[in-house]
Amino acid sequence: MSNTTVSSIRKFPLYVYVYAVFLVGVAFLVYIISNYGNISLLGVALFGLLVFASDNLSSPLPKTGSVSVNFGITLASLIIYGPATAAVVTIISIFNIKAFIKKVPYYKHLFNSGQYLISIGLCSIVFERLFVRGNVNFLNAANIGTILLCSFIFFFLNTTLTTGAISLSESIGFLNIWVFNFAWLIPFHVFLTLMAIAISFLFGAYGYFTLVFTSLPLIIAQYTYKLRIKERKALLNSILQIVKIMEAKDVYTAGHSIRVAEYSEEIARELKLNEYDIEIIKNLANLHDIGKIQVDLSVLNKPGYLNEDDWIEVKKHPEVGYEIVREITFLQDDATAILHHHEKIDGSGYPSGIKGDKIPLFAKILCIADSYDAMTTDRPYTRALTEEEAILELKENAGTHFDPEVAGAMIKILTGKQK
Ligand SMILES: [Fe+2]
């Protein structure tokens, strides 16, 4: 289901891990070919072609790797023809033209091949031990149970081995990567398993032409999904361009949002949020001041203190930003963080004046990241504070302006860097 994109192989344990996975994968392949030798050429041709198409149209996963429907197709070839044919189909699925064109390093190929051979290999061996082949209709409770068990074995091995590689490569917690990259794939995996059962049943009952109605739509659906992910990236990029243009006009805040995004990510990691939330908070941070697009430029660039009218103008930006960001589908659930990024714990902030735990966690994080950056850069009416002074400011205002726990996380990050 997934092909890992391991970003570096600098670390020795990762190097050992990749080779070990590859060698165990090859051992599985040799075992299956020598023990279940009857390979169906028709099966290899039909299902090989399908997995080849599927893999070359796969979609990138949020963090690393990619997702494709080829597990469903490979599982169907296992049910219809047995482990040896499925093993050859797996080898075909390993050849990914895109990866060769993009000159993906050899170790990624080694790892991807190894982890896929292990996952399909163990899944196939268990399948062959338990599955009872008989008449055309193989659908009985025991056989369905076997297919579900094998599907679980595949998913478990595939995601665990891949998570291990990312964890070693990027030094991010194992569970964090798993939750962010794979937990959301469980319903999709169940769907692929059910599709594999349908594909093999129709194939057995009505012949190979049924693949046109079962596997092809899967590949097309996958391609559509890939386009959707591309669209989402394009949308984010254009919004970030708008932020850049906006900040370029406001002489005092050039690069502010990017820095707020970096601080927010560090705070979120310190607070042990999962990778999915970290990705959301980074996007929100990049967009937190997008509402300033409606604030008068003469106010934003005003040298000296703002008068009451100016403040009324500036204080509109969280609501305007919220209205913009809640139109972005994947950010709408957390867009309130933008609405409330100027609230204070004691209720003296704006626009709503909510206090304490009424303020969403993401808003509290944005608030501290935003305030820290504002404190440590020169502004029209204040000079930049030093890091030590800013830390003191965070400490003094924890519990009144800032959430004590989030402020504590930021202070820990900053003091950690000083050591
Ligand atoms: Fe703001």
C-alpha cells in the first residue's frame, strides 16, 4: 500500500535496517517461489499490468511515501492464483517508473522492495495455510475470515516497517508517524480488501473481462485522488504567495508568518501533538494574519503609536482572517485558532474576550509564537527585545496574557537552544 520515501541514510542504524528488510524480503520471495511454484502466466500478465498502472499513478502521503490501490489488486491475484503468482505481481509492482525518472536513491528501492515482499510474503504464507480452495464460490465464513486476517497481517507489517524507516530517518516518534501517515488509511485498506474479494469472486464466476469493471475504476479513482492532493497543494501555495505579497507591503512584518509557523511547529512538537495536528498548525500559522489584507496600509505602516481608530482597524484582522480560512476545507475545523489568536488567558484580549480554556489550544500556540516574534523584531514604536528579555516577558505574562503550559513549552525550547 505504501512506498516509503526515506529522506536520508546518514544514520548507521537506518542503513542496517534497510538492508535487513531487503534481505528478509528476498528470503520470503525465494521461499514462496520454491514452495508454491505454480506461477500463472495469465495471472501475471493481467494483474501485473494492473499493479504497474496503479503504482505509477499513486498519490503522495502527507508526510512521506505514497498510497496506491495495488494491495487490492495483489490480494485478488493471491486469492485467484495463489502465493507464487502474487509474488511475481509484487515484483512487477516494485518497478516504479516515476521513481526511476526522479532518480530515487537505490536504498529507497531496496527498502520499498524488501518491506513489500515481507508484507505480501507473510500474508501469502498464512493465506495458503488457511484458505480452502474448492468450487467456484469460495465465499464462506472461514475463507472470508482468512482473507481479513491476511489483510490485517499485510497492513500491520507494511505500516510498521515503513514507520520504522521514517522514525529512524527523521528522529520523530514512532506512534506520531503512524498516526499521521497510516491511521487514516485503515478504512481505505478495509475497502481495498473488500474490493479484492469482489474482484476475485467476479473473476472466478464470469472470467477475466470483469477486471475492466472492478480494477480499472479503482485505478481511475486513485488518479482522481492524486489530482485532489495536487489541487490542495496548489491552493496552499497560492495562499502563501498572497501572504508573502501582503508582508512585503507591510515593512515591519516581512517574514513574520514564516517565523511564526516555525515557532508554532516547535511548540506543537514540545507539547507532543501528533504530526497531523502539527501540519495543520503550521498552515494556520502561515495564514494567521491573512486578515490584514483588509487593514488599511497607512495604518499597518504607520510609524509611531496607533490611535484609537487605528486600533479598531487593526483589530478587525482576526475576524477577516477567520472568514477567509474557514473556506479552506481541510483547515475549516481549526480556523477558530485564527479568530482567537489575539485572545488573552485573563479575558482581556480580542475579538471575543474569551478566557482560559475557552481559547482553543491552537490559538494559544499561535498567540505565543506571534507575540515572541513581535517582541524579538523591531517594530515602529519598540526596539527588538533580546532573547533573554523576551523569555522574561513570557514568564511574567504567563497566566495573564499567555497560557502557562504553552508559554512553558516555548521557554523550554528557547532555553534549550541557549545551552
Ligand atoms: Fe495577528
